[in-house]
Amino acid sequence: MKRIAQFFPMKSLMAGLLGAWLATVGVAQTINLGSANVADFKVVYATAQDVVEGKRVAETMCVNCHGINGISVQKGVPNIAGQRPVYLHLEMKVYQVGGRGGNTMANTVKYMNDDAIMKVSAYYSSLEPAEGIVVSNAKSAKTKPDAISAGRAAAAACGGCHGEAGVSKTAGMPSLTGLDPKYFVAAINAYKGGQRKHDMMKALVSELTETEISNIALYYALQKAEKAGTPAVGNVAAGKTAAAGCVGCHGEGGVSGNPSTPSLAGQDSQYFAAVMRAYKDGSRSDATMKGPASSLDEASAKNLAAFYATQTPQSPKVGKPLSVAEWAERCDRCHGVNGNSTDPRAPALAAQRVDYLEKVLRAYKKGERKSKEMAVMSEGLDDALVDGLAIHYARQKARGISYLILPAPPTK
Ligand code: HEC
Ligand code: HEC
Ligand code: HEC
Ligand code: HEC
């Protein structure tokens, strides 16, 4: 009798399946074994006969949705042709215990025995994988702009007052560069919620969604911080002396190290002086600033404003978000080069359907589909990245798994 085994875990076959597999996964990227046990790896040893019997199971139970070739023509139904056999096997067991929710798959596998599951997994994994979407289609597939581009677009409405790229050229208008996104978002929400009273700003930001606000904040934080192009009126030297009491919170030279405390370096001086008056008379109410502002007369407020306006601002330390390509590099560490997994537990993603990839990434993100690894990996993905990664993987060329005929093991 001849034995069939997949090419990719050959090393594992020789060195002991689980041990070698864990070794290939490595320390940095460890995939949680979950409930998998050695029996779940039986599919690796499937015989030619098993594959034939698996096809019969597929003909009676799976063709309506997955087709006999394992390439889906239905929205929401994944391609399973050429998928890694251990993964297919394990996922069917997961459906069986309701681990991916009560859906059509859960009903299908409910009464299947382990043997049938093993064989049908071997059958589908032995097939040629899907072609994947072609590039011209991928181009027309709508992608959402990334966070920074979306922020730039939304900020177009703000430049008239706050200046090109957030550097104010109009006396009385605050510059928006150099502000930490955390402070920025809190300021907008304070206008929206009415805690910071300013009817005009309230009207301007009232329609912005949470995502738009954070995109705008990110966009401004990543712009080059420059001093406002407005005149500084007041005595800089006197302002420097008065600023001694502000350094503890606003930082040396007005560059704040605390995301909730605004940087003051390079700020428009007329806005600055007006804000100090507002804190003093309570029209801008803030418990922290009430004290420092209350003892200031108009002249010292102007001097402080002049001093800070002449200081060199700095962009806050905000990491530039990763692009789709940079994310995909991280995903590939588990899912294989261009989504062609060589790890039995990690599914191949190459040439998978876009709609299915989007659906499951959102399910991981919301915790509806449980996986320790994918919960972590999907956490930082916004809608644009989910769509971008789905399209990225859908257009990769899929490599199936090669079957090798192995000599039958010695019989005693
Ligand atoms: C009534 C339609 C239907 C039938 C019949 C069906 N499936 Fe599915 N299958 C689905 C859908 C829909 C999903 C995606 C569900 C989800 O998001 O969890 C799925 C998902 C899967 C997955 C998970 C794939 C992955 O990439 O995670 C496997 C494996 C699978 N099916 C195998 C089979 C096998 C084998 C059979 C036959 C024994 C079968 N299915 C029968 C609709 C069906
Ligand atoms: C018509 C002019 C105008 C437009 C347009 C405008 N702003 Fe303002 N903005 C102001 C003024 C004036 C203030 C100061 C209000 C105050 O005293 O609280 C301000 C304050 C702010 C502040 C607080 C700055 C700080 O240092 O605390 C932020 C943040 C801000 N605007 C963001 C925006 C965004 C985002 C947009 C575009 C969606 C926008 N603004 C559009 C005039 C404008
Ligand atoms: C105990 C910490 C603390 C001290 C001391 C302090 N500040 Fe502040 N300051 C803050 C915080 C927090 C805010 C943000 C409050 C808000 O959202 O209105 C702020 C806001 C400001 C703003 C508004 C900036 C903007 O972009 O709208 C100015 C101007 C300012 N402070 C100036 C000063 C000056 C000048 C001094 C010294 C005389 C000083 N602060 C001392 C914590 C402090
Ligand atoms: C640390 C390893 C690891 C990393 C890194 C990783 N994944 Fe996964 N991924 C897994 C494992 C393990 C599974 C199977 C989990 C399960 O049982 O639901 C999985 C499942 C998936 C699935 C479900 C496929 C299917 O057929 O249902 C998708 C889609 C996916 N990952 C996409 C990604 C993307 C996109 C990234 C990068 C943002 C990523 N993964 C990064 C380990 C990883």
C-alpha cells in the first residue's frame, strides 16, 4: 500500500510531527495549539483511498456551497481548495463545538464523525487552489483611503483659519501642529460636548465622526511643526521669567511631554493671550489652568504669549501607522510568504475571497471568532486596513500543497 503525505510537513514527519512544527513556528510567533492534539494531525497521513472517500463525502455534503472543486462562487463562503489540511480538519472540529458561532457550517458538521472530517479535509486540501482576483479587478475594487489621507482630506475644511498644514497665518487663530492627538481629540470633543464654549468651533466640528476626528488629529500631528506666521507682541525676556512656573506641565520651551497637556511652543500669541484671559474669567473652564491663569495680569499674559510664540515647536512623538504592505509583512510571518502558509495550523490566505477575508477579520476584531493570535493582530486594523489587506491577499498567487507518494511504513 502506498502512503500519501503533503510535502510541506516532510520535516515534521521525520522529526516527530508536533515537535518539529513548534520549532518552525519559533519563539517570537507562537501559535496557540488550542485544543489540537496528535489525532488532529492524522490528516497529514491521509492515503490515496482516504482522498477518494473524502470526495464522496464532499459530493453529498459540501458541493452545494463549496463546489466539488472547493472554489466558492458564493458570497461569504470561503475557497477551501488547496487549504492546509490540518487547518481544515481543525476548523471543522471548531464548528462542531460551536466555536465559530451557530451558522450553516455548524449545522453541516454537527453529526459528522472524525473519520469523515479527516477524509473530506484531505480531499479539499489536495485540490488546485483558486486563481485569486486579477490585478485589474483589484484596482476597481473600492479601497478606503488610509487614515492619514482621510485626515488630510477632512482637514481641508480647517486650513482657511488654521493655516496650510496647521501652521496659523492669522492672528488669533491657533496653530494645530505640534499638538498631541490625545489633546487634539479631547479639544474637539470638548467643543462638540459644549464643555469648551465656542459656538463657531462647535458648529464646525459637530458633524465629524470619531474616526474623522482621530484621522484629522493624526494628520496634523504628522505635519512639520513650525512657528505660527503671526507677529508676537510682548516682552519675550519677561515672558521667559514668568514661564518658570509653567515648565513642570508644559515642558521646557513649551514642548510638552504629556499627551494631555498641550505644547505651547510656536503658538499664535494673540490666541495664547486670549486663552489666558478665558481661563482667568472662567469662560474656558479648566481646573488645572485656573490657578496659573488667575494671578496673571494682561501684560504678563502677553509676555508669556510672546515668549512661547518664539520657541521652536516639535511634532509630537506619534508613530506613523503601517501601510497595508507593512502589515502584510507581519501577517506573512505566520501565514507564509504572500499568504502561502507553510505552518499546518495557519491557514493560507492567498487567493481567498475578498468578502470572506473582510468578514473574518472583522469577526476576530470584535471577538466573535476566537483566536489568541488573531485577536492581537486584528486589534489595530481600521476599516481601511481590513479592506486593504483583504484585497492584498485575494490577489496573491496561491501555491497548493504538493503530494508525495511515500513508501509504506515497515509492517512487522
Ligand atoms: C450551506 C452551505 C455550506 C455547506 C453545505 C458547507 N459549507 Fe463549509 N462553509 C460555509 C460558509 C458560509 C462558511 C464560512 C462560515 C464562517 O464564516 O465561519 C464555511 C466555512 C468552511 C470552512 C472554514 C474555512 C476557513 O477558511 O476557515 C471549512 C473548512 C468548510 N466550510 C468545509 C466544509 C466542508 C468540508 C463541507 C462538507 C462536509 C462544508 N463546508 C459544507 C458554507 C457551507
Ligand atoms: C472659521 C475659522 C475656523 C475654522 C474653519 C476651523 N477653526 Fe478650529 N478654531 C478656530 C478658532 C477661532 C479657535 C479658538 C477657539 C477657542 O478660543 O477655543 C479654534 C480652535 C481649534 C482647536 C483647539 C486648539 C487648541 O490649541 O486647543 C482645534 C483642535 C481646532 N480648532 C480644530 C479645527 C478643525 C479640525 C477644523 C476643521 C474641521 C477647524 N478647527 C476649523 C477657528 C476655526
Ligand atoms: C499643573 C499643570 C499645568 C501648569 C502648571 C500650567 N498648565 Fe497650562 N495647561 C495645562 C493643561 C492640562 C491644559 C489643557 C487644559 C484644557 O484642555 O483647557 C493647559 C492649557 C494651557 C493653554 C491652552 C493651550 C491651547 O492650545 O489652547 C495655555 C495657553 C496654557 N496652558 C498656558 C500656561 C501657562 C502660561 C502656564 C504658566 C503660567 C501654565 N499653562 C501652567 C496644565 C498646566
Ligand atoms: C502569530 C501568528 C499570526 C499572525 C502574525 C497573523 N495570523 Fe492570521 N491566523 C493565525 C492563526 C493561528 C489563525 C487560525 C485561527 C483560528 O483558528 O481562527 C489565523 C487565521 C486568520 C484568518 C482566517 C482565515 C480563514 O480561512 O478563515 C485570516 C483572514 C487571517 N488570519 C488574517 C491575518 C492577517 C491579515 C494578519 C496580519 C494583520 C494575520 N492574520 C496575522 C495566526 C496569525
